[in-house]
Amino acid sequence: MNKSIEIIRNPRLNLLKFVNDLSIDQLNMIPNGFVNNIMWNLGHMISAQQGICYKRSGLPAIINEDFFETFKSGSKPERLYTADDLKNIEELFTSTLDQLEADMENNIFVKYTPVTTRYGVELNGIEDAIKFLPFHEGLHLGYIFALRRAVLAS
């Protein structure tokens, strides 16, 4: 296994365990002071990975476009998510990383449209994108921890 992918995968798997005891209602709750919920953050981690790896490389995302649009940067929860949505997110949490690893090994990322993230990080290629992902996912992991505390306190 590619070490960079492992560094992304293991926290994702632990995060799923961390929220496993929450109900769908709790996963959908937007506590006071927050603008999104746990489900949106989980979906956003997948959508963001697809955007900065595939779309910036001029490749189609390996998730469907509706999922990408629902959870992309700048979006917010527009509906209540279902148990089926959660099951899909759980599957995509690992399958998208499996595919990313295979696509990296197959060298499909031959071009990349550079971008400077809102955090001031320049991404000039797929290698930069892969290095940026743990930082980005760590931010959302922190949001999810805070959301879980707020949800359980409600």
C-alpha cells in the first residue's frame, strides 16, 4: 500500500468508528454555531479528494456528479441525509482511495491545473494534492469531533 494513501485511509476508518454510535438524526443535526453537519463533512472529504485529484487533473471524478455537487467546497446541507446516503459514504470512504492508489500506480495523472488553496498551499501536481489531503481531512476530522460533542450535548 502506498504510504500516502495509508495516511489518509487509517484516519478515515477510525473516523467511521468514531461516529458509528450516532443516529441518522444526530448525523444530520446542525448544532447552533455550526453551518453543516457530520454527514456533510464525511461526504465533503470524498468530494474534495475527487476535486483536487481528478478534476484538477482534467479527469472525471470516480463518484457521480450529483454526489460531487452535494458535498463540494462551498456547498452546505440542503436536505436530510438517509441511511442509504451513509452506507454510500462508508463505501466511498475506502473505494475512492483504492481507485486513487490504482490510478496513481497506472500514472493516469499526466496533467494538473495548479491552484492555491484557501489555506495558501500551492498545488502544482497530483503529488502536491496527495500531500495536501491529510491536512484537509484533518480539518474536517476536527469539525466532526466538535460537531459530535455539540450533538451529544443537545
